[in-house]
Amino acid sequence: MKTLSLLLALTLLSLPALAYEIGDVVDDFTLTDLEELTVSLSDLDGQIIVLNFFTTWCPGCNVEAAHLEADIWQVYAAEGVTVLAIDVQEPLSLVQGWAAAMGVTYPIWLAPDWTLFQLFPQAMALPYNAVLAPDRSIRYASVGFDLTAITEIIEILIEENQVPVSTTTLGGLKAVYRY
């Protein structure tokens, strides 16, 4: 019996952390950007984040990069929307060259392995996109790139964040701050 219990405990310890679900608030994480600076998700608190996991060798990722740049980053950045691309397990110089060749100007961070990627809902393949509300809650998650769905979520979040303070109720504040 002790052997079975020990085997079960070791198996559970080797399993990856539980994945987030839609509506969950993403914990802070720290990575490195293309300038080799240490950056954290909390640096973007208060912004709507289109989180994109990609690799340079992924054909779909290369197609969507142009849309992320032109149709989201360039259109919505002034409204508090950030495209945050996270390259998984590739060397800095390769990703820097890819970004320059693709004309990408949105932030790109480097994940050393697949651990962070595996925490996101439905993260089974690349490209993968999630939209985080300003409180870092996941409002959308999908494998592939659906520009219409992503922009609809962005528009909803922008509208939600433009509620004048004078019309906010105590109950509304409690909901926003999860009291």
C-alpha cells in the first residue's frame, strides 16, 4: 500500500500545473524581451492584452503576424490594447531576425520552454491566441487566428472600460475589483 501511495504521489508531482480556464485571472510571469530586458505581465496591468504564442517555424504564426500588426496593434494600441507575442523555445537572434523581416513592432517576449503555454485553456497547437481583460482575466482563448472574434472581444472590453465614474455603482465597483 505504501508503494502505491508513493507511486501516486510521484505521478501527481510530475503532472503539469493545472491550466487556466476562461474567466481565470492569469498569474504574473516574467520573461525576457527582444532587447534582453526582464519584463513581467504585471508591467501591462490595466491594458487589454492580445496574447499570442508562436514560433518562427509555424506557417500559421507567420500569416497571423501581419494581421496582429496591421489589424490589431496599429488599430487599437492608442485605446490601451497591447499585442504581446510570446515565442516559445527559440534563440533570441532568430526571433529578432524574424521580427525585423516580418515588420513586427509589437512586443515579443521569449519563453524558454513550453511550460507557460501549457497553462492556457485549449493550448494544444500553434498559433494560439488569448485575450486578457485589464484585470488579466482570460476573456477569449483559441488555437488559430480568428480576427473577427478577437476584434469583437477587444471592442467589448474597450466599451466596458469606458464607463464614466459618475455612473459606476458600489456594486459595479465590487464586481470590477472582485470583492
